[in-house]
Amino acid sequence: MIYLKSIMAGLVAVFSVAVLLFVCIMSYLLVLASKQHGEGSIGSDPISVVRPSSLLIVMAVFVAGFLWQFRRAYR
């Protein structure tokens, strides 16, 4: 049961960071586009996010959430 709770905490941490990062990036792009006063669209490439470095960040966030909950539940 400890492992299941820890895995769920890791997944919640990954989801939370992903949502927060998405909101921050979109906010930045909207502010940047509004300062340019040009006609056009906001360019973003979601495929460029899938890189080995971003996968390592996701794994690090999961491990941090997992260990946080595991350490608390093990006591």
C-alpha cells in the first residue's frame, strides 16, 4: 500500500508540474505576442518539447514525489 500511495504521489507531482509549466509558457507567449503588435499567430511546437532532457526532468519530478510520499508513509 505504501508503494501505491507513493506512485500516486509521484504521478500527481508530474501532472502538477506539467500543468504549471504549460500555463507559464502560454502566459509568456501571450505577453510576448501582445508586445509585438503584429498581425500573425503565436507559434509553438509541442513536438519540440519531447526531448531526452525534458524526459529526464519528468522522471526527476516523479522520483521526488515518490520519495517524498514514501519517506512520509514509511515512518
